[in-house]
Amino acid sequence: MRALVVDDSRAIRMILSRILSDAGFVVLEAGDPDEARALVAEQGPFDLALVDWDLPGLDGFALAAQLRAEPDGPGCILMTLPEDRDDLVEAALGAGVDGHVTKPCLRAGLEHTLGRHGLLRRTA
């Protein structure tokens, strides 16, 4: 499976990429919405896009809506949110996001969310 991690923080991208890689994903990273859209156009489709809500220029909600509208867009879009705020969760769902994880993202929380969406491979 392939994942795209979109966050303007290099450190956060590295952490999320490591968790996803350990879960069996081949991971590509984007630091901004333009780079994310270019990767989807060049490398898509992705099984998962993990998008931060607060991105430079185009925010994560608008990016998620654009990715959802793409014929080769990600199968599942998850958004990283700063906390469980109803207004941000509603905005994410309105943008076509399938679910969210709370930052800082801990391995167990992200793996739980991946499992709920059928994206976590279990090994014996």
C-alpha cells in the first residue's frame, strides 16, 4: 500500500512516515499543497493521504476536498488535527475526509485509526 504524508513540518512528516512505513506502507512526503498535488498527479493513486489541517497557502481542508475530487485521488484521506474540536472535525468531514488523528500523533492512535479504515496489515 502507498501513503502520502502532507505536513509543513519536516519532523512531523518523518515521524508519521516512520509509523506508516512500519505498518507496511510505501510513503511519499509533501511539505505543502502544491507538492502534494504534484505527487498525486505524478505518482498516484495512493491508498492513503494523511493531511495536516494547517498548511501554508491552501489549508488542509481545501487540499482534502481537491484530492477527494481527483479521479486518481487517495482511497482514504485522514487529517491531523490539533485536538478533538468539533468545529475542525466538522470542517474535515465536510471536505471529504474519512477520519482524523489528533496531533501529536502517537503510534497506537494512528494504528487504531488505520485499523478502523481497513488499512492496517496485521502480521502473525
